Amino acid sequence: MQLGAIFPQAEIAADPSAVARWARTVEQLGYEHLVAYDHVIGAHPDRSDDPRAARWPRGAYDHDSLFHEPMVLFGYLAALTERILLTTGVIVLPQRQTVLAAKQLAEIDVLSGGRLRVGVGLGWNHVEYEALNEDFSNRGRRLEEQVEALRRLWTEPVVDFEGRWHSIPRAGIKPLPVQQPIPLWLGGHADPALRRVARIADGWLSSADAFSPAVEPMLAALRRHLADAGRDPDAFPFEGRVDLPGRTPEEWKRGMERWRELGASHVAVNTLRGEVEPERQLELLERFMRLVGR
């Protein structure tokens, strides 16, 4: 399994030197990829007049939550690192302009020397969609068209594409990415999302902790959908998560063992929301790598 570390978005604050130190240290520790999350804007929690507020996830981020923008962040980290893969987990693609996202991600791939894996998903926060002037209600259908458009823009010098939401009449981006195309993984847990993963994704970002009871049913459903789509379930890569805060080293080991048993190709190690400073989080990541990483 390939080991990654989840970037401590909220805890690292707006300190570029801390960002650089964290990324370089994680690379030196032997982690093979780092994962950054995506939120553009946060809603104030007192939006009690909004009927959809009750459906926001428990513990959801709000206007006080700090998030480094992943594409700009990765441009910065591409110059500061040499080996580690830069991965998104996930970019909320339907709230972004597709052609601009294709251009930005291709540029990251070029500047990093092909060290990019793109994870995309639908997101849950309708506030972001509204602020970015995008439609929250049809985001799943648009995502599928976006994926097709991205792959063509990344591999064809001139694209002639006419979809339901996109029109690209004989145009292209330059430079094209190093990877042809950039690996594109999808997140999501609901059955429609898992069907979409099975049909169009290069891999699945489960975003589930090793001890979650939902892991095995989701994985079983994904493998059924992969078989239905004519793809080999045993060869399809997916990433799980191991949470370190509040867990013992013995539990860390058991988490890794469970992902091995389930056939995970990648595991992301999470130190977020442990109410510890970034330096302490690096200590946890170092301890984890010494104990169970290799």
C-alpha cells in the first residue's frame, strides 16, 4: 500500500514557512503522497433561516475554518518538494469552471514533473455553489461531463467538444500535462456515486476511517458496480484513511491491517482535528511511519 499524509488545513494557519516545513518533512519521512482538501468559502453557522442548514454534515467547516486553496498550494509545493505526489481529496469540481480547472491542473502537473493525482467530488455545501454562481442541484450530472472534458483537454491539442453544459469549439490548452491523462479519482459514498466511480474513475477515494462499519458494504457495492461495468474489481485502486488522534499505536496497526485485508492500494494518514499544533502532528506522522509505515 502507498502511504499518504493529509495536509493539516485548519491547524497550519496562514504561515507559508509552516506549510513548506510540513511538506518537506512529510516527504523526508517517506510518505509517498500528500492529500489536500477543498473549500472555497465557509458559511456562518447562524444561517438558521436557511432550510438546508439542518442537512449540513455534523462538525462541518464554517466561515472560521482556514483552507488553503489546493491548486495554488500545489503550485507552491511543486517547487518545494522533489518526490512526493500531490493529490486532492477532493476538488469540488462542479462548483468550478471546467476549462479553467483543466488548465490549472495541467500546469501543476507540468511544474511538479508529473506528480499530480486529481481527486474530484460533488461536495455538500450549497453555500459554496451559490457564492460561485454554480447550480447545486445538477452537480452529479455535470460532474460526469466535466470528467470527459478534462480528459480530452489534457490529451488533445485541439478539442471539439459539445456537451449539455460545455461547448469547446476547436480549442485547446497549452502546455498539456506531463501525464496523459492525469489520473482522475472520484470520491463519494452513496450508491449513485459508487456507480459513477465504477464507470468513469481511475480510482476511488473512500475517505473512510479503517474502523468505520460502512467500509465493507461500500466496498462490496463498488466491486459489484465495477463488475457490471466490465472492469476488474481486484485491479481497481482505492484509498482508505487511518485516523491517528485519539487512537493508540496498537489501533494504528490494526487500522493498517484492516486496509490490507480489504485490498486498499493507498492509505491516507490523518492528524486533522486532533487539537494539536502542526509540529505535534508531524511527530505523530513520524511515529506512525516508524511503527507501521514500512
